Amino acid sequence: MKRLARLFIFFLPAVLLFACQKEDLFQNEDTFYINKDRKLKRKLVYSSSKAEEPYARTDYYYDRFGNLIKELITVDPDPVTFKNIFMYDQKGRLLEKRHYGIPQGASSTGLTEDNLTLYTVSHYSYPDENTKVETIYLLDEFEDSTVYEYENNLLIKETHFKKSGSVFWYKTYTYDEDGNLIQDYEEPGGTKNVYTYKDGHIVSMKDYVNDSLRVVNDYVYHKEGTRWIVEVNYSGPYGNFISEKSTYEHGLLIEYIKYHPTFIGAEWFCARYEYY
């Protein structure tokens, strides 16, 4: 039962936060780039790009230093579903993340964010300038921990530990001289992703298992007026098709479409973004 509860707590936020920005592209008026100066205000999630009303939304709040301090996640028909609270030290380093959700067995009718139940607390410590340690507690019980190692502000390794203290899994990261991620490798499993760039932006990602090529994702960029469209062409066990499409305007991600991995051509969900 505890296992099912944990899956429920973590799975839905993970789906809602699935889309991410590729922050490895150079800036030029006529070239695709990422705008890092604007803060994300809201994310709206739709069943497809043709849907008129979103079924979920995430609102983001920041302190005067620009640190993210709250995420408020709503999934219809709930008035409020999840809340994440972040706390920082005077150096701006993350110290704690608190994840809240609907109380188990309770009705969501009439709930506010103040009525949500605290489920997980993640504590962060910094033994030295190149190491961050995350410790997670689920319903007040120690769950697991992760050690993140950095070099020149780039993550080079993350090691995940079980409750017993033994290593559960780990992942290493390799970069080129420009700081672009060119490989990540995970054990157990022997999975490896290899990234290729052209003119500073990603053009392909190849997925290997025990050095056997499994999936190739090719990134295609084209401009439509003031917008850049980035499509990811998947080639692997499920066939050949477009798996994702991201739309940027003035360097800001404004729409992300994820296509279903088995119902080829069907949209899994569509996310749209608003900024401060």
C-alpha cells in the first residue's frame, strides 16, 4: 500500500513537469536561442493542442532574489492538487523542498493550499563547494538520498542510495570544452546517451544499452515568422515518427507537444507557458 501511495504522489507531478527547455543553444537575432532572463509564471497542460481548456496548471512564485519559492499545481476537477515549497540559505542555495498533496481518503471539494497534507520533505546540504547531498523523507520516514558531484559548476555524477546506505544506481555526465553535455551513462543497466551538436545546439541524441544502439533522436529546427519550431524525430523499436515538438518565441518556450509512444501520431499532451 505504501508503494502505491508513493507512486501516486510522484507520478502525476512528474508527468506535469515532463517538458523541459534545452539550454545549450547560442543567441543570435536570426538563430534559435534560449531566453534565460524571463521567469516562468504559469504552465497550462491540455489533452492536445486542439483542446480549448487545460486540465492542469502550475503557477510559479519567486522571492525578490529570483529564487523559486512555490509551485501550486491544480488538476481538474480539484481546486488545488499539489504544492511544492522551496527554502534557501543566504547564498541562494536550496536547503529544503516540501511536497504537499490532497489528504489520503479526503474529498478535494473546497480544499485550499492550506488544507493540503505534507507528504515528502527533501533536505539539501553542501559538504564542499563541489558536492550537494539530497535526503528525502516520505511521511516522516527516511526514504533515500542522492549525492550530486560537480566540476566547474557542471554536474558530473549523481549517486542514489537505498535506505540501507548501499548504492541503488548512479549516473555520470561528460561535457565538451564548451560545457555542452555529450554523454551520460547509467548503472545498473549500462544505458548511455550520446549527444551531438552543430554550431552550439543539439542535433542528435543516441541511446545505447550495453553499447548496442537502441534509439536515435534527431532534432530539426525551422523558423515560422517570429517563432522557432524544434521537432524531435524518433527512430527505434516503436518505428520512426515525431516524438516531441517545441515552439519558441523570442527565445521563450511557449508550447511543448509530446506525442504518444505507442499510438503513433496521437498527441499525449500539450503544455503552454506564460512568463513574468
